[in-house]
Amino acid sequence: MRKLVTVLAVLACAAGLSAQDEKKYTSKEGKFVAKFPTQPGTIVSTAKVKAAGQEVALCTSDKGALAFTVGYADLTAEALKDSPAPKVLEKSEQGLTAQTKAKVLTAKPTVYKTGAKEYPAREVVCERDGLQMRFLLVLAETRLYQVFVIGAKDAIVSKEADAFFASFEIRN
């Protein structure tokens, strides 16, 4: 599972996270907050990687059979100039599933709301080798955020997973 998480991070994540308390992490550079589930022995790690001409990073917390990750990648204004947000999000989904060789089970456009702002988003669930991946892709200006949980089918829709997604907040 760690290899799969790393591949996903290389595609679209970057974060420099710091702990505010046991569960709440803030990325000043990434301008987001998320609450990672923790337990004794849980490892929260960050890693930076050069990929596709971008520096990307990852913050992951493993809890039993689940991995929780938040990250972002900055896209250039030029790259977004001729592509509407829904198309950018679809291409991001296609890139993730092609790289991980995962089969898309569901994908739908949505809107991510934070405070008074709304951003185009996409919810995706895909599967590979018995593991499922639940993604929230959010395009905020030129930054592509990616929030995801990887685990068993029931685990990715658990109260714990739902709380993790609900805790994600973009900070301007």
C-alpha cells in the first residue's frame, strides 16, 4: 500500500505539514488544514519528490488498514488558460487511474465550499488489487488539492474516513 500511496503523491501532492495538536495538521505553504486519525505507533510522514517538472510532496498517516493523505500541486496559469476546471479535474483523475492502473468505480463533479468561496471539485472512487481509493480533487485557482483515503471497501466510507474528508479545509 505504501508504494501505491507514493505513486499517487508523485502525481498531484505537495505539502509541508506541521502539527498544531495530536490530530490537526496545518500546511502554511499549502494553505490547508486536515485532521489525521492517529493512534499509538501511527506514522505521519512527509516526502518531497521531483516529478513531471514539479516539486510535489505528500503527508500520509497510516491507521491499520487505511492510509490518509492530503497534498497539492501548483499548476501554471498557462496550462489552465485553455482548459476549463472540469476538464482539468477529469484529466487529473485519468492521470491518477492510469498511473496506478486502478479501475474507476464512480466519478462525479461536485463543488467544494470553504467559507464564502466555492471551488470546482471531483469525487472519485477507484479500485486496484482489492484496495479502494477515495479521492477528492479540488481546483482552487491554480492549485490542485488532492485528499484521499486508501483501504478496504467498507473502510473508505467509514465514519473515520468521512470525518477526515470533512476536516479538510483550504485556508487563504
